[in-house]
Amino acid sequence: METLRTFGHFTRDSLALLVRGDRYYYGWIAFLLLLMALGGFAYAAQVREGLIVTHMRDQVSWGFYIGNFTFLVGVAAAAIMLVIPAYVYHWGPIKEITLLGELLAVSALVMCLGFVLVDIGRVDRFWHIIPFVGRLNLPSSLLAWDVLALNGYLLLNWTVVTYLLYCSYTGKAYNRSIVIPLVLSSIPMAVSIHTVTAFLYNGLAARPFWNSAILAPRFLASAFCSGPAILLILLQILRRTTRLKVQDEAIFKVAELMAYTMGFNLLLTAAEVFKEFYSNTEHLVFIRYLFFGLKGHTGLVPFAWASILTGAVAFLLFLVPRTRTNWVTLNIGCVLIYASVYIEKGMALIIPGLTPDVLGDIYVYRPSLTELLVAAGIFAMGFLVFTLMLKIAVPLMLGEFPGPASKGQPLRKPAAYIS
């Protein structure tokens, strides 16, 4: 009973903290709420009129929504880039920022579920994929496995984050027998969410562009560089806007790991391209459409080559220690990696897999204004979730959050982060 009462105080004090801030905080929250409102109006029109208000058609039935979903699953999975060096190799500088990676994973997963919801079309069908409520058709349905993996990973990260923050609030050290197994179990679960997502694609034998055994490792390799790229920029922002201390060694070590994963991603991409062109089967038409165009349709060509070139340049910037530890080139590399993987997981993955269609026709897909507004609203929702969690987490990590209401004393040390 006492624990429940203390947790109630923790919840109350956390909510009270969320409504306090300077004008920049309120301005940022207002901007995100505005984007969410615009996305909500666009989504209401989509629900009312149907998916016809998007530019998806029978030829291209997956588009901007699923491209963003696929990218964000990788961002969520990338949290293990911090968990492995922190809890497997016990590297102190990264252990201090592992919680921030978990927060990013939670936010990314919230956006993933948002994109799944809007892509379904009819909201009344969403209950079919809710565990223990709908009929998931396990074990035959890969979509059911994806639903379980995503929700399980979200629940795991949310539990770890909440427990650690609660321990800091009470001033008590966390129970290692609880936290360590949960954190370590997040490693295979992070791998599983992007692996199952890849299986959704390469399990479709009628789509030769996706029907590749190396699609899953390609997904993982790109995820383990794109997610940390976002996190490195966020860490630098937090160092400038808060008193949170993030060691340079932690940032540079993550950047080094990103170089290896980006190199592996480029290698797998090259292997796939070689296989298609050297075998020169009828399936070459899809990758030819992506890189060189087909029947005068060359809209994807600049993006495809931009993805390859930005990825290669970023790989070189992160591979060389001198540029990897220079803040200007480090941030340029992060932006380039983000751009490369975002294109790869969107236009360079979804559209060529569906174009040309089974009759050889080419439908040129471009997201509609409705899709763009709905996506902006979902991204704003994710940023809002991340912002609000940071608003609670940062004071707790600094030991500045007030302790249990019964004591009214601030923490002298963030106890939840004691090794």
C-alpha cells in the first residue's frame, strides 16, 4: 500500500512538472500540438472519405505511411547500440545515457503504432490486431508476430524507464535482479522487431525486389546507424539546454560503432545490387527502375543515388577518427546517415517493390497532402512524448527532482543510476 501511495505521489509530481517551463518550452509544445491538430483534421478527412484521399492505389498499396513505419522500427531497435556496451561490456560513459536511448525507443514505437493505425484505413478494424482482444491468427500470420514484438518491446522499454525514474524519485537504488534481466532481454527483442518487419517484406514471394534472404540483416545494419544518428544530435542539444553531462567519449564511441554498421549496410546493399545485375533475370526490372528509371519514369533515380552517396560519405566521415571526433563533421555525418537510411527505408524500398505491377504497368506514386499532414501529426506526437518524458527524466538524472512528498527533500544523488 505504501508503495502505491508513493507511486501516486511520483505520478502527481511528474504531471505537475510537465506544466512548468519557460517560453521556449511552451512554444515548442504549442508547435507540436498545432501539427497534431493539423494531422488530426487530415486523418478525420481520410476516415470520412477513405484511403482514396491518399495517392495509394491498387498498384501501390503501401506508401508513405509504411515507409515511415519501417524507418521508425529501426530507430526503436537502435537502443541496443547503447545497451550492449553499457550492460554487456560495462562501459561507464555510455551507461549514463542508456536511459535516453530507451526514451527514444518508446517515442519511436508510439509513432510506429500511429502509422499502422492510419494505414489500416478503417479504424473499426484495428481491434483485430489487439493482443487478447482480436484474432491474431498465430503462428501463421507474420503481421501478428510483428504486433506482438512491437507491443512487447514498447511495454519492456516503458517498464524499465518508469521503474528507473521511480527509483530515482524515491532515492533508492534499483533492484539489479529486476533491471538487468529486463535490459538484457531488450537486446533480442530489439533485433526481433526489425527482423519480423523484414520478414513481412521478404515473405512475399510475389514481390521479387523484397524476396531476399539478406533483407533482415540489411534492416538491422541500417537501423543501428540511423537511430544513433538521431540520438547523437539529441544528446548535443541536451548538453546545451540542460545541465545534463554527457561525456565526449560516449558520443565518439557510439559514432565509431555507427561506422561499422554503416559499412556493413553498404556492403549488403552492394551484394544485393551485384546479385541482381550479374544474374540479369527478369527481376532486374525493379532495381533498374530504382537506379536508372524505366519507360521514361525516372522520379526515383535521384533519390536512390542520393541514398547511396550520402551513406558512403557518412561512412567515410565516421570511419576516420579525425572527422569522427570533430563536431562539425560528426553532425554532418549524422544528418547524411539519417537522410540515407530514411530514403532507403521509404522510396527506395516500398515503391520499387510494387513498381512495375504484375501487369508491367508503372503507377507513379507521390504522397498526397493528406498523407503528409497525417505523417507530420504522428511525428509531432512522437516528439511530444519524447519531450514530456525528458521533462521528467532529466531532473531525475540530475538529482534535482523533489523526492517523495512525505519527505519533501530533493535527492542528493540520482540513485537509480548507481552502477
